Amino acid sequence: MYRVGVFNRGAPVTDKSPYGSALIRGLEKRGYVLGGNLQLDSRGARGRFDLLPGLLEELVTSKVDVIVAIGYPAAFTAKTRSSLPVVAFSTGDPIGTGLVGSTDTV
């Protein structure tokens, strides 16, 4: 079972939400099936940026395999407070914001 932690500044992502359903469709194309070999564990700060570190800690403690961070605040929190692999999107310019040093290391 692969456990994917989905983390963002908004409402928690579900399999019915736009981001969640797109993520699940993409993973299904690669052989991952929700409820089969895939589990989503989602946290959302609901606009409360101060909650991001604690929500990330919940995901880390729950032993997810990877963090999918939606938006710059979630991506920055995951990058600076976790050693787990982070897949980030909807973050703007990842080089300009310092999320990555170059696209060679992505």
C-alpha cells in the first residue's frame, strides 16, 4: 500500500475534489488504485497558514510515503520541515521562490 499525503492551504483534498480526482486519475494511469494499492491522507489548513506546520507533522507521523503539496505555502512548509519526498504544484516559479535550486535537481 502506497500512502500519499496531500497537503494544502485550503480545504482538505478528497477523491471528489478537482485536485484530488485529477491526482487519482493520473496515479491510476500508472497502476495505482485508490483503495487497492493506494491510500490518500489529506490535510488542509482552510486558509489558516499557521496550521500548516502541525498538519504536515500529522502526515509525517502517519507514515506517508510522499507529500503532494498544493501551493507555495504548503510546498515551502514541506520542503523546510520534512525529509520526505515532495511533489509540488501550483507554486509559481519554483526557482524564483527558492523551492528548488535549479530544474536539474527536480
